[in-house]
Amino acid sequence: MSARPLAPVRPQPCAPRPRSTSRRGSLPLVVAIAMACQGIEPSPPPTRDATTVGRPEPTTDALHFPPTPDRRDRAPLPRALQAAAPDATVGIVAPELDGARHFEFSGQTIRIRFNEKVRVDGTSPAALAVTPAVPGTFDRPDDYTLRFVAERPFDPTKTYGLALGRVLDQRGHEVQPGWTATFRADPEISIGGKIISYVPTPGRPLVVAISPDAGEVGRRAKLSVLFDQPIAPDQAASLLEMVADP
């Protein structure tokens, strides 16, 4: 039994709606659409009261200071300090002395420095006197300093004395009259760009430096030896020994 094909269904055209003969019902709709299309001005923002928006007035002081301390009147100065006197006394600021009025330094230069400008009395035999006497030169590098440069290094095993001559300040008053001190100085000798802190003994040369001082060298390397005093090649050869590493 075979099935019969279904016949296609054709859509039926809709019947036209009858046109209303009256337009009274469409008038409210047109008015509503026209009002919706018109722009509506926004309402102005509400006014703010400055007293409510601004920073509130502080009820207390913004800064709190500590209470004023109790001050007492200063007691009067003793009679011994009530006399008129200069604010500062001209004195020596270098070198600094220990309790035994002693100081030490390195080199051959002694410097005495004051806290104010000074001048040397022309009638004074020596502004600085070293004992025992040591040959040297005296000069003034500036208005605050006295300088003595010894011709030879000081003996580090000796203690020397130092005395200040007649030195005057800007008002003509003598500065530190009777000032004395003792000192000891280590040598500071430059030899070939090296500094040694001892006095070489003539006839007993010592090695100061060897170049190169370490590391491997080539077959034709040049070695140099610096002594603390002039020395003959034969004497230098007798003091040196070259040993090859095993």
C-alpha cells in the first residue's frame, strides 16, 4: 500500500483592515510622539551651601607648643671674672702637646700655627730655637704659621727641645711668652720614589726595592735593585744572590 503525496498548502492573503473613517483616536498618539521627540532641558543642579561644603572651622589651635619653661635669672659672675678682658687669647693650635708638653711627627719640617695672624719681632734673634742646634732654614709660609726646615733628618733616637721666640699679635702684644716643648721626629727620606723611615748608615747599604718583585720573568729579563745609598757594582754583586726554583 503506497502513501499518497500531500498537496502543498498555499498561504491565503490577509484581508485588508478596514480603514477607520474617524481620526479622533489617533490625535493623542501623535501628540505623545511629538512631545517625546522634543528636547527637554535638564533641571539646574541644586545649590550648595558654602557653610556645609567648606572646611570646618577649627575649634582649637592648629599648632601646639610646649609650655614655656621656668627661667631663672643667672647668678652674677665672680669678682675675679668681672674685669674686662678680650674674648679670645691668641694661642698655638698646632702642634698638639701631650701632658708632658711633648709631640712627635715624621719628616724634617716643624710648623707652629696660631689661631690669629702674628708677626715676628725684628729684634728677636730666633723665632724658633731647636736644641741641640740643627742646621736649617726658617720662613713664614703665611701670616699664621712659623716654619723650620732642617737640612738633614732628625735623629729618631734623640729628643729635641723647641722654644718660641718673641712673636707679637696684631695689637703688638707678645704671644705665648716662654712657650717651650720637646719633640721626636722619624725620618721621612725619599729614595728613587720610595719613602724610608730610617737614616741609612754609611757603608752599610740596605735593599729598598727589587723590580720585578714577584712573578715569572723571561729569559732576557732585566732585574733592578734599589739601595738606600750609593753603592759600587762589585759591592752590590757581593750582596745579591740569584737562586733558581727547583
